[in-house]
Amino acid sequence: MTLRLPPVCKNFPVLLHGGDYNPDQWLGTPDILKEDLRLMKLSHTNTLSLGIFAWASLEPEEGRFEFGWLDKVIDDLYRNGQRVILATPSGAKPNWMAAKYPEIRRVKANGERELQLGRHNHCFSSPVYRDKVMIMNTKLAERYGKHPALIMWHISNEYNGECHCNYCLAAFREFLKNKYKTLEALNKSWWAHFWSHTFTDWNQIEAIDTTVHGLAIDWMRFVTHQTTDFMKHEAVALRKLTPHIPITINMMGTFPGLNYPAMAPHVDVISWDSYPGWGDHEDEVESAVNTAFVHDLNRSMKDKPFILMESTPSVTNWHPVSRLKQPNMHRTASLQAVAHGADSVLYFQWRKSRGSSEKFHGAVVDHAGHEHTRVFKDVSTLGADLEKLSDKIPGTITPAEVGIIYDWENRWAIESSYGPRNRDKNYQETVTQHYEAFWHRNIPCDVFDSTHDFSKYKMIVAPMLYMLRPGVAERLKDFVQRGGTLISTYLTGTADSTDLVYLGGLPGGGLMDVFGVWAEEVDPLSDKTGQHIIIGSGNDMGLSGTYNCRHYAEVVHLKGALPLAKFGSDFYAGSPALTVNQYGKGKAYYIASRNEQAFTQAFIDALIKQHNLRPAIKATLPKGVSAAYRTDGVQDIVFVMNFMPVEQSFSLDSEQYTDALTGKSVAGALTVPSRGTVVLLRPHQ
Ligand code: GAL
């Protein structure tokens, strides 16, 4: 059975290689633009993202449009064998527009209008900006919609931020009216009688009061809603005039300001910009885990391949310190994205700008201007390899038996809440630490928010699921009842979707039955007072030992669950620290404290064994070597990535592997160079 999905760009079904190209910065030096074409061929670049910040060049003054230069660039690229991802330029508004129409500039929370600076700072509600965007996007779609070079629309750039102007506040009130219908319902949901915050008129909703958590969270939801509304407005002309061209927006990983899974249904392709701190540590494992997590999150948003829209071929100039990539690291960082579901390796940026704030950002072509640089060679070697893999990878899938919940709204709720502790809440870190335990065993995981379908997974891991969004408790219940395994932790099931704490004992929302525990109190451990858990031997998971915990420990009572570990000290010594409950055909584990990673690894290892979870490769890999795979249902493509600064070898599990790049069969010992990657093929397992 073929498991291959259609490629992200149906009219260009290859692995995309290339990136952001800003010819508008070089229009005065045609020789450089000509040289770019030669260098693009040399580097095996096949795709360029154009026009992202080109509004001032496309419309130098109101109503005067200049498309001639872009026509030439696109024609030249196409003749040279490249394809184009064309952006709408709304990410940076031109000076003339900001001066003539101040309403397009954002208003801060204190009511002050921003100056025309930087970028990514336009109001999402301004009728003038929406009109201007509509005119521009219509012209772009009319002019380039049928150009054979066009393979995708890149709407705006990295949407982010918020505006508090009167248009935005009016839209916020409308959003709330639609949601709550009456002020009475709103006051109740926000617990607004607290500190006399009762609203008696919709127009009183002005300041985003962070002490009223329901309001603060609804504001975050509104920011996503209004950004999505603006994005849909940007897409109107594109959808109408070019229905055959897919649309994407470049997301920013786990950027807190936008609930990306809520935006995902409105785009055709998920893409994201990845800038890990490679080289921050002696080995690259920490960056590798964090980056793999976000790749998996992006893939899981639509359960299909995504686009790595930006990554740096060299350094990232906005990191506090960004080291040069060590030999092989560029290749491994790029192939890691592909291994986890990217159908592209795209960079920011093709050519380094001469001035302004990105002049020291890594680029394929450095200020030296020629191909004789280390970075250019790395890029072209990788480009040649991507070409060889191009018929095998686009559209292949990643089969995962484990789903890990990372939920933006839950994050907002945890982060905005005062207590139960205020330092080291570490929601994302905690989810990633659970993910890491699977990563070390090469178990493929999907990463998604709590609205995702749980039914196809053997296991759902939902750390710190403090906020239960509508229907989530019921779906988790159903998942366990039907035989799934649920793993969760302290804080889970504390509050509903407007951050009202459940009455009648926690975990609430009906989850007390599922976990078979009542969590009576949370002890936010201080740095000075430790706590530890003790696992007695004799449990069917084969766990034992003593592990330290910090930050959170809950005083838990059994309500049907069996204890697997107990706390070692304090007045609640001996009370359950880890429990398991049989519920329907499945099991629910409750981890009552934040434990050291050695515990998480041992616990996940036991679960992997019990559930017979399938790793990407059956061999035992050395520390810091990770494997991920994709398949079309007939052939598996296995990426073996060494994130350590030394060459490492191990024995392969079967003799059926071939090297995907050389076509030679590979058996017995496999050696992976320091920070290197080997790509293998095997019959689908
Ligand atoms: C991204 C942005 C690019 C460029 C890049 C530099 O966030 O989309 O335009 O600024 O960062 O790393």
C-alpha cells in the first residue's frame, strides 16, 4: 500500500533547495544579479522566495506600480531552472504609506501610536492597510499567477504582534460578543466580580488586564483570530485568481504570540523558520532534541510534510552569540529537517546584504561574492545530495504511534496564572523533556495541541495539561477507555478554557476517574527544599530506585489507582508520587512531581518496551546518534544523524540497507562521521 501523499508543490514535485532572495536590494548592480544566476546553478538551488519585503520597490509611491524589475528577475530565474515562492509584501510597510496613513501603524497597550520603524508592525484591522494589501496582492496574482515559475504563495512574513488601536479594540469586543453573547456570561467566565472588575458595558473592555486571567487568555485568542482574519483577507485575491497555487505562512516554531494550530486549517502548506543554536554546546544533542520537537510539531499540524522555509547556512546574527557551524553540521541540521518531514531545505538568505541590520547574517553567498567559501561548498554539496534524494522523499510520511500534546492555549494559561508557582513553570521544557526520552530511543512522535485527533495513537503524553479546552477531557477519556495509554503530570486538569478552576477536586473535568487519583495540594518546591520519589521493586514495569524532584510535587490520594512510587520526605512522605489506573481497556499514568530526567527516561523506556513501540531503526545507537525515518509504504528512508563531535559506529540490525546516495549496500557496522548524517534505504518494515 502506498503511503505517499501528494507533494507540497504539485507543479514542482522535488525537494526544494534555496531560500529568501532579495534582488530588490541589488537592482543598482545588474552584474551581481547576473552572477547570482550562475551561483544558483552551482549550488543546486532550485527555489527562491521573492518579494518578501519589496513593497517600496513594487509601489514606490502611492498608485505607481513598478513590476518590470520583478518580471525580469522571475523570467531570468525560470530560464535558469529555478522556481519561485512569491511573497505578499505586507510584512514591511513603505514609509510613504506609514506617513500618509498613520492608522496602519500599531498602537501600543498604553495607547501610544508606534513610529514607522523596523517591520512586522502593521495594524491587522486597519481598513486602509487591508485595502492596500488587497490592491497589491491582486496585482501580484494577476501578473504572476500563470507564470510557470510560481510554485507557492508566501503570505507576508512571520506574522506576529498585536495592536490596541480603536479598530482592534472594536474587533475584540465583537469577538467577545460572538463568544459570550451576554455580559453576564462574560463576567461569569472571567470571574470578573473579583476586585470589582464586573463589566456593565462592552465598551469598558479596553485594557488587557493581566489580573483577570480569562480576559488575558481571550485577548491572546483574539490576537490569533485577528491575525488569521488578516491572513485570510490577504489570501482572497490569491485564492480567487490562482486556486492551483498553494498558500503558506512562515511560522516561528513555538512562538508564544500565535496559536499556530488554529491558523493551520487556513493555509495549504505548513512552513517554519528554524534557527537553533548549533555550536552552543560541545555536542549538539540539546539543540537537536529541541529542533526535532518543533519539526515534528510542524509536520503534525497537518499530518503531512512541511516546508523548512528559513534556516541559516551559516550564523544567525540575532542570537546573542552564534558560532560558526562546525564541519558537517550544515548538512546534518538540514537533513534533520527532512528526516522529520520537511520537503525542503530553504535558507535565509541567498546573498548577504551590505548594510542594515542583517549584514552579518549568514547567507549562501557572502560579501566576498564568489563560490570559494566553506559555506557555499557546504550548501552546494548538500544541494547535490538533495537532488539525488528528490524522487524518493517528497510526500513520504512519518508513522508515529506516540502523540505528545503541546498546547498553546494551555501555555498561555500556565504562563499568565499567578501560582501555584511563578518561577520555573517551564511548560515547554517539560513537554520537550518527555519528547527527549523518546528521541533517545528513536521512537517517532507526533506533537500536536489538544484539539488533534487522538484515536490513531497507542500512547498520548500530555504533560502539565493545566487547561482543558472544550471536549478535551471527554476525548482523553474515550481514548483511554478504548485501550489507549495516557501519561500526564501534576497540574493536569486544573482549569477550564477560561481558566476557572474545577470545583470538587482535581484533576477536574472528569479526569479524576480516568487517573483514579485526587490531587489535593501542590507543593511548589523551593530550590533549598528538595524532595525525592522512591520506586519500590516488584512493579510490572521493572522500575525501581530513588529520583530527585524539584519545582512541583503534589499531595495525591488514591481513588482507584495503584501507586508505583511514593514521596520520600516531608509531611507527605509515603504518599503516591506515580500512579497507574486501569480505565476501560486502557491505562492512565499520573506523575505527581517534576522528576529528574533519569526518571523520565527510565519510565518512558519501560513504556516503550511494554507497548512494543517501533523505533526508526532497531539497532542500538551510540549516545547522541539519532535516527528518524519516512516511508512511502514500500521503501523506508532512514536518516542516521550523529550529533556528537566524534565519529561513531554501530551494528546495523539487518542486511537490507543501501546507502541512499551511493546506491551501495550497507551491512554490518555503520560509521557516521562526527556531526554527520547517513541516509539509508530499506524495504518498508
Ligand atoms: C526571520 C525573518 C527573516 C530574517 C531572519 C534572520 O525571522 O523571517 O526575514 O530576518 O529571521 O534570521
